Amino acid sequence: MACSDGGSGSETGTSKSALNAASCPSVQPDPARSLFVTDAAALEKLPFETVMNRIVATGSTTGQSALSLFQQLMDTMNNQANAKTQGPHCDDVIVDGKPSINGFPIECPRLEGRLATTNPFAPAPDPDGYDPVGIVNRFDLAPQNGANCGQYRIVYTKRSGKTSFSDRVLLIFEATLPNPNPSAGLAACLPVTEFWAGLTTDDDANSRATKLADFYLTGLPGFAPVVKAAHYGFDGGVDTGQIRANLFSAPQGQFPSQWQLREFRLSQQCTSGDCSLVAKNTFVQVNPFGALFGGGDAASTTFQNAFLNQVSSLASTNLNTIGMSSSGADNAGESNEQDTSNDYLAQGQNNATFKDAITAKLAEISRTDLTADDILNRATTQSCAGCHQVSTGRSMGAGLTWPRTLGFVQIDESSRISPALTDTFLPFRAQVLANFINSQCSDAGPSLANNGHVDPKRTIGGGLVGAAN
């Protein structure tokens, strides 16, 4: 995900022979095998209980159970009056009389808080159980300086969502994989990219499934396993992973609150050397609070002035590299998919001074083919709600249109993935993976832009480090 500027080497400055580059595959990755895996054999190797047990085993020494960690995570969406665990809870912090995360108001409680008393490991067909639906390679999110080797994700869905539109929960476990040799830069991550690309040429589904399970649960030689408590948010900051939730769940006979995305990070709570894990509902990264785009108070003015520095990256000519960063202090605690709170064009529409400043910045970078409205629409795509629902089908200006999802989700309970993924994002990520491997395994030259220049603020995929998409 995001990076600190650790390690000065680039992949082009490391000996190819030292990396055993002769073994590199020369292959165009198949997205279905090497980027977004949904085949049943692979999914069956990573059941929810196995992954949760491994997380607890690598982060807790108190006898804590995977069930108790799951229930505590869900209980963060209950207020203290309805608490099922010792906390934290959604009304622990009150700002201006309202429950808040990061100083911004949140919906509290949410109906999903009732799931703090359910068993997510219940076998099929129990509707409260969770099934894996996707295994995701996000090497394209690795920082160019190799501060880490990218993110590797598993998507789980509440089984009830297969039959009930009003009882849907998706949990996305987004682990950041540490670089075991940061001084070598991104080149040290070559074995990870070789592993994923090699799945394309393995025609045995059971073999691919075993390899993926080993990668996630055991780790490649010299690398930590993907599934490890510390990889889901320890230490905070921008160089750690997270757990995200896409929520639209109500008890039978009730209609849910609106679709909403939340973010969680794990931390340790230690006493006398014994530690247990705590899931904290944190702010949503790269998801500025919408009112900052239209407000005239000091905080909004500071945000708007800083936003002007994002215009250049938002003006990208490629949908895949449209990017925005935001200060942690500006990020909201929730991302709503059915109102205008994360529609940054709607939020800033009447802020003529701000829009004039965006127009002036576009003229400064010679992008008069774009308007201030285009930039605000592009900013919306970088929020969780924008990418999942708000931005779909919208014009981004300069001939670009944001691709369509499956309606609020990028993957559903049947492992069906969105047109946005199949037609736009996955082909691009496949090319990023192939270009990096080819640059390491041949004399084709550096894989990074600008003749191999390493930009610690950019990913190998060309986006901004820390982007949520």
C-alpha cells in the first residue's frame, strides 16, 4: 500500500544474476490465474476460519480465539449501550455531540453490529458463515522504491448474500507483504512476481491451489507468509495493510442502512508481556470528508489548498493511473455509496473560488481539455464509494469514462467480477507484472518510468502510493 522512503536502490541497480534471473518466466500473465483467482480449488484452500486462526496465532499470546476477534471487530459498529464485547465501540469518541472517527461524524450504531453474536465459521448452508470468493494479486501497489512488495488480498462474503440482497457483507483482507531486502529495492520482490506469473503456465488447478495456499499461509523462501497479524495494520502509518468491509446487512424483515464501506486495522494490546489482538475501526484511507470540498472554514481551506497539488495526478490520461493522496487528518470514518457525501463534485459544486483555482491549475499544466468538474469527478473515483458505485459510468473528461462495477461491489458472492476489473484494471495490472519481470530477466531496460528513476511517492503501477483502489 503506502511507503516510507526506505532503501535507495532500484531494481535496475541489482545484479540480475544475483536474483537468479535466468529462471524468470517469459509469459503474458493470465488474469484469471495470476491476478484475480476465483477457481474453486484455490478458494477451498483458504477458508475463513483457517485465515482467522492464523492471524490470531501470529498476533496473540493470550489464548484469544478467532471467533472472539471476529465478534469484537463487528462490535465496533455497536454503541456502548448495545455492546457485546469490551470494545472499542462506535460512540467511544464524541465530537460536536456526534459519534466520530478521526473527528468526522459516523453512523452509530449500524445494523451490522448484531453480527457480533454470530459464528462466521458456521458450515454451509448456515447464512452467517463466510466463504472465500477471490484471491487477489496487487503487486502493482508496490512502491517504486521497494519499501514493500505490494498487497495480497482475500475476499470473503457472508453466505446470506447469495440469496438475500438485504443481508450482504464483504470482508477484504488486504495484507501488505514486507520486502525482505529493502536495500535491494523492488528487485528483491522478483520471486513474488515470478510466483504469480508462474501460475499462468501451471495447467493443474490443484497444483495452483496448493501453491497459493503455501504463499499465503507459509510464505515463499525468504518471505513472510502473507497471512500474518502484523500485515493487517500494525503500527498504523501508510506502509501497512488493512481489513475493509462493504456493508449492507439487516435482520430478516428489515431493510439495511445504506451501502457503506468501513476500514479496520489490527493492533496488539499487551499486559505483562502477553498480547491480544484488537480490531479498530479506523478512518478510510484516501477518502476525504466530503464537506471539505465545499466548506469555507479553516480546515476546508487548508484541504482545498493542498488538493490543488493533486490536480496533476488526477489529470492522468490513463484511468488506471488517475491518483490522489490525502492527509490522514482529512479522511472520513465511513464511505457512503448511496448519498452525495462522497460525491466530491456535488460537495464542491457551489464553491466557485475552489473551482476557479482548479481551473487555473489545469491551465498551468496545459490540460485545458479538462474542467474543474472533471477533476472533482476524478477525485470521487479515488474514494471507496466512488470506485464501487458513485463514479460508475461517469465521464472523466478527455474521452474517459469510469468503468462499471456489479452495483456496489467489484466481486459478488458467486465470484463474478466486475466489467471494471475484466475490461480495464486487470489487463493493465497484467502488463505491469509482465513489464517488471521482463525488465529484470532480460536487457530490455528498466521497468519504471523516467529511465529507471525511482519515485518513492509512486507505485510500480504508476499510481500514487497509498491509493485505496
